[in-house]
Amino acid sequence: MISFACKDIELKDLIMCSFDMNKTDYKLFMFMLQKKNFLTTNEIADGIGLDRSSVQKSIKRLVEKTLVIRQQQN
């Protein structure tokens, strides 16, 4: 909790607001920070309990904000 302009703000809310994230983006971002290694879309979806298409959309938004790096391996 951070006190800002006489109002307490949760760190989560500050991060979400600063980077224009929705709840899914934030959940995915925090999950990836904890893992600290490359993950597949399926691994992320299983880890946070969302479907693959939601994860892909969220990853796309985070890549556009340069918060994550996306790689394709063949």
C-alpha cells in the first residue's frame, strides 16, 4: 500500500494504471515475473487458469508495451 495525495493506493492498482493493464494483463505479467524463464502460451494458460486465446491477446498487449518479449521456436 502506497500513500499518495492523501489516499492509499494498492501497488497492484498503481502498476495497472501506469502501464494501462487490465486484470488479465496484470495476472499474466506477475505470473511471468515469478517464473523468470521462457514459457509457452499453453504453460501460461494452465498456470493462471485462462484459455489460450485470452493469454495470447494479453501477451500481444504486453509485447506492444514492451513489457515482455515474444519468441517463436520451430
